[in-house]
Amino acid sequence: MSGRICNTWFALAAVVFLAAPLLGQVTVGDNLKLNLNGTVQVGYNDTSGNEISSSHGVSFGGTAGLSGSYYDPNFLSFNVNPYFDQSRSNSDFGSVTNASGVSLFSAIFSGSHFPGSVNYTAAYNTTGNYGIPGISAFNTNGNNQSFAVGWSALLPNLPTLNVGYQQGNQNYSLYGTNQTGNSDFHSLYLNSNYSIAGFNLSGGISSGTSEALIPGVLVNGQETNSTSDNKSYTFSLGHVLPWSGSFSSSFNRSDVNSDYLGYKFDGSIDRVSASAGMSPTPKLHLSFGADYTDNLSGSLYQAVVPGQSALSSQASAAAETSLPVTSTSNPTSGGPTGTQLNVSSHAWDFLANASYAFAPNLQAQAEVEQRDQTYAGSNYSSTLYGGGLFYTRQIYGGYLGAGINVFDSVNNSQNANSLGYTANVNYNRRIGPWQVGGFFNYAQNVQTLLVTYNTSFYSFSGSVSRLLWGQWVWTANASGSHSGLSAVPGSSSSGQGYSTSLGNGRINFSANYSKSDGNALASGGGLIPTPIPPIIPPNLLVLYGGQSYSFALSGSPVRHMSATLSYVKSKNNLSNQGVSSWNQFEEQNAYLQYQFRQVGLQGGYTHLIQGFSASGAPPASVTSFYIGVYRWFNFF
């Protein structure tokens, strides 16, 4: 121990001795200009835990920032930022363990007709997060890296050309389990734009692949793979119309080959759309639209299954809809093996909309929509008529906004109709020293992309703030939401959150509470909520629920000093295919920094507890402590 103490004092003395000014500037040859600054730190570190190797003693680390240019910044510029042995205990890098990594950003021919860029990032032994919607979730430990290169040709009076390639990967382990996960992706794109004879033309091709390994504690108790291969071809054109109008149309084709935990799709999805809008008078606006897809079930699969790309606005809208896709079952495991691709599935959608402004703060809107869909040999058709009012004004010293829209949807195939509506209101004003505001939105029987399914939801938010005394300000916020398919039990999801803070700019305190539950699909990086159980086989859905709360105190009590204390705790549960897990997450952090000129004192403490009842392993407990000094340098 005496040897370690002596080494520590010698290292500290060396850092302080180097505190003499060190300034310079470097030009290599006639054209290469470089600037380098960074920090060097040394101190005592103690790390222990039941899932890591315990260690203590003198540690060295630091950061650097190298920037420069060759010939001219518009010809070649770059910025390289490496870091070594940085953790949450002694820096802002947010890692429970001592993480190292580097980031590189460069640009070539900036401002010319042929600009390009190359970017690269890598992080090792770093802390990540596996998210649960709406609440604080789980810490991971692993490595990740990404690479991207892009180039453009922007010649006057010629079509533009943009080409790019990206790839990345990560691998991690979940604290509190003996399980791992990883993900990997590659993508390539090419697109072009051109204007000729008043027409704006654009087109592109993209291709991407992705793979993911999902930890078994999240799905059915076993590590599971997901793969995807997507290709997309797009073309669009637009033109200006009279009466301040415009016209646009587009075509998109997607080739998808995907296997999500055994739920497979292999097929093509074509979509054609067109729209036009104009304003015959300043108060009247008219718009028309038409949309066709030859694979409705494929559009839904593409929109909601992790690893797929929503390549059209229709596919994005499908994320809030449902379709009873038929899937074959594996008689051995009971799991899905593929979508039924030997059936016809297409959809037409025609929409006409008119709005008229009676006054600057009062507007009326009317719409008619006709939809025709075919799936598995059955035809579905609906006609929707709707209208609404939207009103804004200053009232009682504040600002009020409100709107209501009522519509009648007639299901022609079933000779039935349903009445639905949406309503929203918001109000903000100052009442003496108080500033208050709120928002509420409610919808009932809103038709989704599919004519046979409706959804209902509500959401709200509110805030209040007040200047108390001196510079102290108190704020409070609340928000919540609930949504689900009207006729599908178990499809709902909900969340709520509450927070408050008190501070004066130098010292700040905050507290937060959140709660959520619903259905989700597991991806390589977190749970993705989905309100559409009918399109997904039930054994792929992960039911989640939980709550979390946190406290934080930060500030600068004296000059040159900053400090932070934080605490977060979460309890949640996951369930999939009869395998349930009750989980805990708790983290405490303390950080202190005192800087005088270019020398500073730094110290920190981190304690993590994380466990899963389904893992069969005891909860992970990791503790890290650090105290040391650092020196900032401007080398050249």
C-alpha cells in the first residue's frame, strides 16, 4: 500500500509541475495546419462488483481534441476527439466503467460542387441503455462503432447526385444477467434531383441490411435473432399550379426480406400517390389526394416490425393501425414462420378537403374520403364525411386555442356506420407571478388505415411556474396519454409523468416520476411500443409495465466549483410467451469538480444495482469511486 501511495503522490506532483503555460502553434509544411488541446488526469480509482473484476490503485486517463485543415478549410478539414479511461465517476462520458473511444469528423471540398465527408466513431467498455417506453430502464456494458462516407455532385443546370454508405455495430451485456445482445447494419443510398420546364424531379435507390441478437430475458427466455434485407426505389415529381397551388406525385417500390424472431416476410410493396392543392381566394383552400398500394399487409409489416424502414407516409400511418394478417404456425414450437403471401392485399384511398377562414381566428373544414381495400379474397369499403371548427383568441389575459372535428364513417361492406370525433384545447396565461398552461386532446372512433379498425385516445399536459424570491424559480409539469384500438381488448397503452424543479441558476433541484404500460416488440436496442396486436402474432408481443422516480441536485456553491448528486430507481415487469420477469434498476451518482486556471480537482462516486428475476442470476452490484487531479493543455 505504501508503494501505491508514493506512486500516487509522484504522479500528482508531475501533473501540478506541468501546470506551467504550454502554448504553441504548428504548421506542417506549407499547407497542413493543426491545433491540439486536451486534458491529462491522474488519480486513485476503486472499482468493485459481483460482475466485474475488482481493482484499485493509480489510474491515468485523458481527452484530446485535434483539429486542422489542409491547404484551406474548404478543401479539407477534420476534427479528431479521442478519450481514454473516462467514466461517470470522473467525467461527463456517462459510463459506469472506464470507457475509451474516439470520434472523427471530416469534410472535403466544402463549398465546391463536389463536397464529401467521412465520419467514424468507436467506444469501448462503455455504458449504454436498453430502453423501456416511458420509464428509466437498464444499463448495458459493451462496445460500438459506426462509419459513414458521403459524396455529392452539385453542378449548375445538371441533375444533382448524392451517394452515401453507412455501417455500424454494437455488442453488449445486460448487467444482472449472463446474456448478451448485439446489432449490425449496413446501408447504401443514391438519389438525384433536377428541375426542368417547371417540373421538380427526384429519384433514388437505397439498400440496407440489419441483424440483431436480442437477450433472452426479454423474449421467451432464449436469445433470439432478427434479420432484415431492404431495397427501395423511389421517383417523384411536382409542379406549380394556378391560384397559389401545387401538384405532386410519387412512386415507391420496396423489396423486403425479413425474419423477425421467426415471423417472416418476403415480397414487394408498390405504392403510388398524387395530391394537389390550391387557394382560389385568400380565405378558401382546396386539396385533393389519391393513394394506391398493391400490398397493404406488407406496408404494415414494414412499418411496425423492428429493423424495417417506413418508406412511405402510408407505411408510417400504418403504425397506428391493425390488420388481421394470417400466419402459418410451427406445430412444434407454436411460433409463427411466415406471413401468408399467396393472397391479394391492396388498397385505394381518395380524399377531398376544403377549408374556409371566416375570420383570422375562426376556420371551418370539411372532408370526404372514399376507401376500398381487398384482403384474402374479401372486399372492404368505407365512406367518411367530416367537418370541424378551429378557433383561437386572446381571452382573460391569456391565449386560447380549441378545435373539434366530427365525422361519420360508413362501412359499405357491412352496411353499418360509426360516429367519431376529435377535440383539443390549449390555454396559456400569466396570473400575477404565476405562469400556467395546459393542453388536452381526445379522440373517439378514429378510423385507422384499415376500414375495419378504429382507435381512441387521449393525451394531456400542464405546467405551472412562479418566481418565488430573489432569482429562485419553481416549476411543475404533468403529462399523460392513453390509446388503443376500440374493439381489440388488450391493445391499449398508457403513460404518465410528473416533474418539479426549484433553482436560481447556481443551485438547482429536480424530481421526476413516471409510469407506463402497454405492448411492445423487442429490438436490439430497446422495446418499441406497438398498438396493433392483430398484425403481430401474440407470442411476439412483450407486455411491459413499471414506474420510476429520480432526484437530482446540482450547482456551483462556490466559485470555480461544480457538483452533482443524482438518484434514480425503477421497478418494472416484462412478460412474453408465459415467461415473466420482475426487474429492478437503481443508480446513485455523485460528482465534484474544482478548477483553478488550468488545474482542477475531480472526484466521483457511482453505485449501480440491476436485476432480473427471469435471469436466474443475482442482481448486479457495481461500485466505482475516483479522486484525482487533471491539467488542461493547449499544445498547439
